[in-house]
Amino acid sequence: MKFVNRSKASRTGGTSLHAVAAMIIGLSLLGRPVAAIAQETVSPRVQDTGMVVTLLGTGTPLLSARRFGFSNIVQAGPLTLMFDAGRGSAIRLGQLGIPVGRIDALFLTHFHSDHVVGLPDIFMTGYLGLKSLGGRQTPLQVYGPTGTKPLIDGIRQAFSADAKIRHNDEKLSFDAMPIVAHEFEVGVVFEQSGVKVTAFEVDHGEHIKPSIGYQVDYGGNAVVFSGDTRHSENLISKSQNADLIIHEMAAAPSETNGNPVYQKILGHHTSPEEAGDVFARVKPAMAVYSHAGRLAGPTGVPSWGEIIKRTRKNYSGPLIIGEDLMQFFISENTVAIAVGGAD
């Protein structure tokens, strides 16, 4: 486990994955001792006032068996909430031993395919009758900005034959098969069992609107998901209470500066230097990179070490590179990390 509190004192450990390497680099720059202790991914256990945040997928649209599509879950009190549903998110839930049908609510940041392509799998697999899959008995609840209803209507229509066949053949209840869209304006969009979800606007580009970030509060603890965004003053303003911030990032080698396609991509995302500014101003107990795009040039992609170095130009606090199935335990403004990595 690794422990980091708001006073920035730390006690660390973990496996030798990229995530741990990033932590070691970061803490070494601050002159802090680092100890490496093997730690496998553990099943989430939520304390009365704590949260468990799991990175289901930390990847980009690139096809990767190691980094699935962007998706996260937050377990707080009796609830399991999901944020985005990228490629393979249902498989990651299975690896964690969390039945797909046990998702209490699913929140979307925006409608790029790499953030929603796993949604039909979560929807349909969740209503199958197998106990190991959860056997959902009520509709799947999906929350998102304007545009969520057309997306959900399309999914419902596209897979209506599956629901009808399984009802007639397997006698599955129609009550389990709906998928319900909740469109919202920014602000508090969900509040149940002491868990509060607040949505705020971020800036993913002129034509990519709406784009949403989220803060989840429970028991005096808070986690923020940036969603896809350029450097966002609104995100900084809305994230001041965050113990854990999970932020996107994109970088490319300097020799690609004249590449118009790359410049378009980078113009829609946050550079390491800009992310460092965000982290420095939010001052979380832990900052995490996920959905980190590394664009390739003639000499390859930017190394994680280079990305950390660029981030450190503006930020000297705790920082880690997220891996699929990495888990963060938040309690009493302390973040503990279990590092396992995907098989």
C-alpha cells in the first residue's frame, strides 16, 4: 500500500509497474524515502465513511490489451457508481469480482466513442440471469448531459431483439431490461445514501460540447474525474475539496510540432505542464494520470519519465501514472493505493 495525506507526509510501497515508477520518481525528487513491497490488486472493501475508486480502463482510442477504454468505478457506502464505459469495462468488472448487474448508476462525461462503446455490454450483460453477472432486476440508470437520451434511445432500439428473445426464451423479466437516461444541467446531479455527485463543465474543444467533469463526495472525502478537457479554470475552481484527482493528459515528441493532426489532438487535451498547474492549484492528496495519450513520433512516444519531468515544472506533490485495475482507498483525507495491474 501507499499512503499520502494532505500534509504530504507519505509511506509508500507497491509493485514495479509504471505507476509505481512514477511515484518513485516523484517522491525521489522531493527527497522522500521509498520502499517497494509486492502488493496485488485486492477486492474493494469500503469503510463506513470511506470510498474505493478503481480505474477500470486507463487507455485511449488506441487498441490495447493492457489499457482498456476509459472507465472508473466509485464504491461508497452501499453504492457502486460507474463513470464512463470504455472498451472492455465489463471485463474489468469481472476481474474485480463485481457483478455487472450491480452498477447502481452510470455517469457519462461526453459522447466520444471511446467513453461509451462499453455501455451496451454493461447494459445487456447486466440483465442476464446468471448470479455471477448480478442478474439486475431493475433498469440501468444512466446520467449524462444533454444528448444522453438520444444515445440511450439508440442503444435500447439496437438491442431490443435481444431483450425480447431472452424474455421469451429464458423468461427474464422485462423489469430488468430497460435502460433509463437522466439528462442534467451542471450542479448536483445525484444524491443517495450519503453519496453526492456534482457535475461541472470542462473544455474539450469548441465543437465537443457538452463535456463534463465530476466530483463524488462521501463521508467528508472527495474524488474528481476531469473527463476529457483542455486546461480548465472551471475544473480547478470546482475541485478544491478533492482528496484524489484523476486527470487526463496528452503529449507528443517535439519533432511532431508541425504535424497538423497531432496539433489538433493536443489542442483538445491537457499537456503535462498544464496538468501540473491544475494539480498545484487543487492540491489533492493524490494526483493520478489516466486516459493519458502518448502520441508517437520518429523516435517513439514520450516516456513516462519525461511526462513526469514536464509535470514537475509546475507541481511537486504526489503523482502517479494510473494502470488498469489500480485502486485508491480514500478515508479521512488519506489515499491508500493498491497496485495490481491487468492480466
